[in-house]
Amino acid sequence: MKHLWLTAYSDILESLRARWFAVYSLVFGGVVVVLFAFGVTESRIMGFSGLSRILVTYIQLTMAILPVFVLVTTVRSVAGDREAGVFEYLLSLPIGLGAWYWGKLLGRFVVVFLPVLLAMALAVAWGALKGAAVPWSLVGYYSGLLMALAWCFLGIGMLISSLARSSDVAQGAAFVVWLTLLLFLELILLGVLVREALPPESAVAIALLNPMQVFRTATMMLFDPQLVLLGPTAYVILDHFGQAGYMAYATLYPLLLGGLCAGAGFLWFRRGDLP
């Protein structure tokens, strides 16, 4: 356990010195500043105004930014160390492969989730100073959704990094995965639905396997409990899950998917890199 925490601490320090972390932090901090600067808190949409409005906008922007940042920065973890010949040095030290792998995963999770959480905390603090009411239930659930999304794509990134033999291949695969999930939000799924004449239940089931779609629908449900924006699809989701059930699913499913991907990546990593 000591080696796991030391590996996590080492990965955190390494990431803090990297340029990508500075850019990553500036992106999320800049998003909050821009939203306040352009007066988003003064607008009203579907009854949401003030701090609630800025959180709704922030969470939608995060869905587009967070997955690709997490994937691109994570896929170099194992593949990059393999290319740099770190494993030969690693295996000469009294550090188990499990402690190294899960330590890097834990350290990277702290690094990718912390700027997102701090940006949201900045928005809450700023809004509170301006006298806006703080929707604590909304803040808490959004934080849980962001944590689940970050963990999910972190696990996917570690799996890709374990499978790829070079960092270039890993980065290419990460972009393909991200684009595929992004397209499945609308374009591909609509094409399959029309071409194959799938029943609505099957189409919704396919859509809800996509963690980005799950995240997007959950954020919509918070300001549109009846999911009017989804049209007839809402009846399938609400009939099978209910509002509380779907909100729980939207948090637990990405966590489970990320854990399974990370576990599969570790099994492949251990099998391929033990002498």
C-alpha cells in the first residue's frame, strides 16, 4: 500500500510540472471566468438563473472538454513509459506492478478531477459572494457526475495505454474512441435507428451504453425532469428507470465501466510486462 501511495504522489508531482496540466487548468478556470464575464448568471432559461444557470452551462461545456483531455493525457502513461524503457528500471525496484499501475491511476485521477472540481468551487464561491443562492443539491450531484465521467475515461485511457505498443498509437486510438462516442450521441445512432428500423427500446439501450450520452441525459434531467427535449425517448427512460433511478444509473454506470476498463488494462499490462 505504501508503494501505491508513493507512486500516486510521484505521478501527481510529475503531472503538476507538465505543460498539459497548466493548459488543462486554465481551460476550466477560463470557462468559469468567461461565463461570468459575459453575464451568463444574469440570463434565465427554463426557470434557471443565477448560479444554477452557470452550473448548467459549465457542465455542458465540460462534457465536450473533459473526456478528450483525460484520454489524450492518460494514454501516454503506460505506453510512454514502455517506450522510454522505464519498465526495466521499475522491475529492478521493490515495487509491484499492481502498486505501480493503480498508483498511477489514482494519481492521474486526482490530477484530472481536481481542476474541474476547483473550477466549480470557484463558480460557487463567486456566486455566493455576489449574493446568489447556492443550489447545494445541484452542486453535489454535478460533482458526482463529473467524478464518474473523469473516472470512466481515465479507465478507458489506461486500457488503451496498456494495449498500445507506442504512445503515438495510443493517442490515435484515444481520438478514435472519443470521436466514436461523440458521434454516437446523435449522428450514428440516428442513422442506425432509421436504417435498421430498431424499436425505441433497443435504440435507447444502445444509447445508454455510451457514457457521454448517459452524462448528457442526466444533466438534462436536472433542469428538465420530464426530458421534454428528448421527445418520445423520454418515455422509455422514465418508464424503465424513473428520475431517481436514472440519476443513480448515470453515476454508477460510468464508475463501473471505468473500473472494468482499468481492471482489464491491468490484466493485460501484467501479462505482457512481467519478465
